[in-house]
Amino acid sequence: LIDCCYIRDKIEWVSEPGGELQYNPDKFGVFTLTHLNQWSKGMEGDSFAGYMYVKVKNKNKWLKIPYSC
């Protein structure tokens, strides 16, 4: 999920995801990236930051992962 990205703060559990629904979600074992809140940073527009909302199988919450790349 975070290949070539950095976790920029604490990962936390949330009851509801934020951001935009991913129509073709990435799946990695028990993890599914369901929502993404992303913005560009820097002058070139090729760097991004935001939050990944990851559903964990058999849990009623999402992991909110702050990232940048």
C-alpha cells in the first residue's frame, strides 16, 4: 500500500472513511484501500500527500494512514 511513500504521522483507527471512494480498490491480503484523500504538494505537482483509508478484513473500522510521496 505504501510502496515508494512515507508514513508522515501516526496511523489511527477511524469509524468512517474520508476522501473519495476507490472504484478499483487495491487489495493486499487482509487490507483493502477503499478511500483516498490526496493533494499535490511542491512546485512541480509530482509530489503528493494525504490519507489512505484501509479496510481490514473482519473489522468494523478503517485504518487512516497519513502519507506523502
